[in-house]
Amino acid sequence: MAPSASAFTEMAWVVTGPTSGIGYRTALELAAHGTVILVGRSRAKLDDVEREIRSGGGNAVSVVADLSDVVSARSAATEIAALGMPIAGVLNNAGIMPLRPFTSVQGWDGAFATNHLGPFALTEALIPSLPDGTNVVFITSAVEDPERRIAVAAGFRGSRYISADASARGDWLSPGGSKLPGADAYASSKQGNLVTALAFAREFPRLRFNAVEPGVNPGSNLSRDSSVAVRLLAKYVISPIAPLFKYFTTPKRAAKVITTVLVNRSDSTGVYFDEKGRPMRGSVDAESPAFQDRYVAETRALLRTVPVDDLPSA
Ligand SMILES: NC(=O)c1ccc[n+]([C@@H]2O[C@H](COP(=O)([O-])OP(=O)(O)OC[C@H]3O[C@@H](n4cnc5c(N)ncnc54)[C@H](OP(=O)(O)O)[C@@H]3O)[C@@H](O)[C@H]2O)c1
């Protein structure tokens, strides 16, 4: 679908994972602030969101990309840059929390690839075409912190990052194997989002990089691998009362907080916001610039093993 002529004169906002949950709600919110560049893996689902934004009087364009595939992520950056739109913000939101491990196109742990490697590759490839002051926001998760009590109670043990190579192999520092490889992969990859935001904020001072922990959202589809009973309970019983509990929220509320962080025109960079939009602390590792730089350097070294001129798979 072609955007209307006025679309190219207003600010544009890139949103990954706009077809469900938090990203979907944020895309609808951002439509009030300019054109939304929707980045997702399903053309049909993107068309639905695009149609909904247009029917509300907004503008949207879609770019199809599978973020578990680094080549597809880089190709999306090229496509976004070719749109020639004045990008004001980028929301790295797409993410998964699979119960069981799987392997990406590049042969890497699927959750680590989808949550960290793909968004990292997309962002790095997009940086040269971002105007000064662009606000790049990464949606992370506090489960990266082994001291986060609510996450530990839910079975997480914080990030298990050893190195980017080890994470790509699905090695979560568990002699004899990980009991919950999905949780370990999720926590370690979400730490990747946080350290990327904090390291890039130092590395690219002409841009802004911030991170948001969006709160516990039982109303999203992140737990889509759970049993039908758990999903129904989460969506229809817990989600309506979620805001009554500490750390819990709804995709609609989370979207408002994320939109506020994204459209904020202050100079704030390198800030990690909680589900209410207040600055919060990450894990000890994530807050260490030396650790952030190691994580980023190892990620870059791993991504260099995939040549930049590789073509996306058909
Ligand atoms: N829900 C929570 O409690 C919670 C808490 C902390 C952090 N977060 C973070 O919030 C973000 C959004 O999650 P959510 O809760 O809104 O989950 P969700 O409802 O499952 O939405 C995830 C989005 O990511 C997209 N996506 C998944 N794999 C992709 C891939 N390979 N390539 C491109 N897009 C892909 C999905 O696309 P499809 O529609 O095609 O599947 C969907 O649009 C994630 O980064 C998550 O880690 C969530």
C-alpha cells in the first residue's frame, strides 16, 4: 500500500515487532506522531496493522524482515534507508521467549539471534542513515538481572552470557545442560539489548540510545509457547487486573510509556527506564562499561562471520 503524499514531510518512527502485543500498541500510539515504518516477518500481519493505522487517519509503510536472520535484518535497514524518510526514532521491540531452543538460519541459537543479533545488525546497518538526535530505544527485560526477585521466583536465573560465540551455540554456563534453556537464552539475549543501548549511547553521541523494561505484560503473546490454559488465564484473567500489581502492566499502558520515552525531545541518552518511565538500574554486569564493550565487540566479531553482501534467503 502506498503512503499518502504528506507522509514524507513528517517524522517517521521505525517499529520492529508491530504485529502483536507491546509493539502493536506502540505502533498505533506513534501514528499520532508521524509515519510509522512497520518492520515484521509477516506481510499479511503488517498489512493489517498498516490498514488499521490508515483507517485512523495515520500513515504507515511496511518492511518485511525476519530478525532471526542477520541477512534479512541488514536488508531491512537498506530498505528503510531507501525510503528516504526523516527518521526521528527507532524502536527495537521484536522479541521471543521460546520454551525450547531452536536454530536460526545462520545456525545460531534462535532466541539469541532474534532478540539480540538481528536487532543489533539492523541498528548498526541503519545508523549511518539516522539523522542527528534520533532516539533509538531497545525494549529489554529485567530478567537479565540475577538479583531481580520476581524474575527469580518465575524461574529465571539472570543472564548466562559467557561470550557471543557461546550464546550463539546455546551454551548458558550449565555443566550437564540448562534446565530452562529458553529462559536462559531469553535473559542473556535481553541483556544484549540493554548493553547495546548503553554502549551505543557512549559510542555514538550524535544519536540517542535508551532502553525500556516494559513491565510484565500477561496480555501480550510473548508466552505463546505455553499451554492453551496458561495463555487464556494470562490474557483474560490476569491481564485485566495486571496494573494492580507491582511490575505488571498491559501492552496499551506499556505502549504509552514507550511512546513518551521515544518522542521525548530532550538530550537523554544511555538511560534505562522502567515500566512507569522512571530511570532504573540493570544488573551489575549490564551497568559495567567494560562488560558492555566486551558484549558489543564479541557480537560484532560474530556478525562479521556473515558477509555483508550475502543476499536474504528467498
Ligand atoms: N510481555 C512481557 O511481559 C515482556 C516483559 C519484558 C520485556 N518484553 C519484551 O517486549 C517486546 C515485545 O514483546 P511482547 O510481549 O509484545 O510479545 P509478542 O506479543 O509476542 O510480540 C512480539 C513481536 O515480535 C515479532 N517477532 C517475533 N519474532 C520475530 C522475527 N524473527 N522477526 C521479526 N519479528 C519477530 C512478532 O511478530 P509475529 O506477530 O509475526 O509473531 C511480534 O510482532 C519483546 O522484546 C520482549 O522481550 C516483554
